[in-house]
Amino acid sequence: MKKILPIIIGLLITSSANAQQFFGARQDYDDAFRPRFGFTMGAALSNAVPAVKSNYATGGLAGFSFGFTYNYPVTYQLSVGAEALYSQKGYEATTQSGRFSQRSQFLDIPVFAKFKTGHRVSLFAGPQFSYMLTANNSYNEGFNEGARQYYQYNGVRAFFAGVVGAGFDVNSTVNVNVRYAIDFKGTNANGNVYVPEYRNQALQLAFGFKF
């Protein structure tokens, strides 16, 4: 995931240069001086990163997110953004008992600084508070039924994460952004020897609509 993000940011910057040649520097597309509320929705690919050395093999899990956004301008190029998002995260794992997936529902509240690099492209980064609402497992056929109880989530519910990303303003109302988020600390699984302590990570692609 970390290798994909710089490539996508590069594509956004290249697209911005081409778009500016087509649209020109029209001020009606530039809302840098106006506070804006909005709505966002998109897709995500999440996974688990072991917080300690482990042979626990995990794979990515697709999900989605949606929520509300707010952006407050500080200067022409700098603004502060905050969001309240419902996000799906999780992972798939291969264990000695079989293969299963864990899908988690989160309330994410990122707060970030956003810097405009051009008329349409912006880069942003900041902290995120995440609270796990639910965590549900699904097991492949053949998974040891007697062992399923040991793979239920029993760790902490509140997390702090870091977020970094880039956005592209299609026009004054619609924007596209990509971001990468990863927890600062692990899940603290309360001594569960079956599921090691891990950190959530997610790569998200979203469309935003500003009011």
C-alpha cells in the first residue's frame, strides 16, 4: 500500500497540470477562501500490520466509507479539514485452524492540514481518532469450529492513527481524494495467543461533494 500511494499522488499532480490547460485558471473553480461543508463516499482496501514479529499471514479486505466533511481556510494555500466517517476495515488471515476474515465497523474522525499545490491539487496529513463499533468474523468451510471462539476480537476499541493523502478538485463542488491511514499502536489483544497484536491500515479512494 505504501508503494501505491506515491504513484497515485504523482498521477493526480500530472492530471492537475493537464486539467489546468483545459479549464484555465478560472476563479469560479477556486473556493480557497470559503469554509465548506460536504459529503464523501468511497471504497477502501484494508489490512492488518503485525505490531510485533509474527508468522500470522494476512491479506487485504475490500470495504467502503462515507461521512461528512468540513474545510476551513487559513490562508490561500493552507486550510484545516475535519471529517466524521463510517469506515469498514478488516483483513483476511490464514491460520492453523483454517482461513477466516474479520470485518470491522469504525467511526473515524480525522483532522488534518491541507496544502494546495496548484489550482486543483492539494496534499493533506494529520492525526485520526478511530473507534471500533463492531468486529465480526466469517469462517471458510473447514475452519475448526472448536477454535472459532479464540479468533473473536477482544482488544481495545479506541485508536489513534496517522493519515496522509492527496486530492483533486474536479470543479467547485466535486473532488476526488486518495489517502493512506495506519494506527500508531496495536490492538492490545489482552493475551490472546491465537490472534497477535496488530495495527489497522487502509488505502481509500473517495469522491467528495461540497455544499
